[in-house]
Amino acid sequence: MEGDGGARPTTSSLNLTPGTTAANLTLVPVGSDGCIDIYNSSGGTDVVADLQGYFV
């Protein structure tokens, strides 16, 4: 599946057990439209994402 910034990686950047909360930092490519994709493999989740910088 092709995302906004490229193909989905084969490894995860964060693994949580249900009911837990954690902070995480991940560098991801930004698509030409200025968007990123956030993927969850199963179940529901709440996500808060902050932009810390933008590399061109």
C-alpha cells in the first residue's frame, strides 16, 4: 500500500498493549501533498500527532 510519504515500512515504530499510553518520536517522510499516513493494524486507537519540523 502506497502512503502519502512512501510505502509502509515492514517494522513498527511503536507497539502498545491495550489500555496503555506512551510517548513516541518517529521520523516519517512527508508526501508531496504535505500529508503523512498513520496506520493501526487492528482495533481502535486515539492518536495525537505534533509536527516538530519539516525537512525538504
